[in-house]
Amino acid sequence: MRKQRDTGVFRITEARRGLKDDVRGRQRRYVISMLIRTASVLATVALWNVQRPVAIVTLVLGALLPYVAVVIANAGRENAPSLPSTYLSGPPRPMLDSTERAPEAQAGQPNEPSRNRG
């Protein structure tokens, strides 16, 4: 009986999340980012005459966050480098050693000439 290599068993935890779960997660990330942006814009309005440098920082944050939110929300299913391969290779074929030759290969080759010793 020939021993087979362990080809690996894929657990269900290594499978991708469902499409509904993926879309729900992306929507949640986008809404959270937009809530932070709204708070940033409101903080800009409230701090404009009180602390102008902090207000400028919140204004920049409020201006850049929509772009970042869209990029984060769209980053989804295409990033899957750790997924298992669906291709399973067969068992490896045994190779002949250099000392072992097929009988028909040995029959066709002449014997090695004897060396002159002496």
C-alpha cells in the first residue's frame, strides 16, 4: 500500500464570506466614515472662531475623508491572497535513480570498454 502525501484539508473557516456579509461590512465602514466626516465638519463650524488651527485640521479631515471612505468601502472581495487553491495536483511520479535503468535501455547500449591499467 502506497502512502499518500497530506494534500491538506481546507476548513470552512478558510472560505470566503458570503456576498451579503461582504456588502453589509462595506456599507458599515462607509457609514462610520461619513459619520466621522459629519462630526469633523460640525467641529470645524463650532471651532472656527475659537481655535482656528484645530478648525483647519478638522476642515482638512472633513474634505479628505469622503475619498478615503470610498476607497475603504470599495476594498473588498478582490483582496484574497490567502484563499486555498481549487487545483489539486496528483501524487508525484516516482523517478528512477541514475543506477537503475530500464532493461531495454541496458540491452541497446554496449558495455563500457575496459581501461588499461598498468
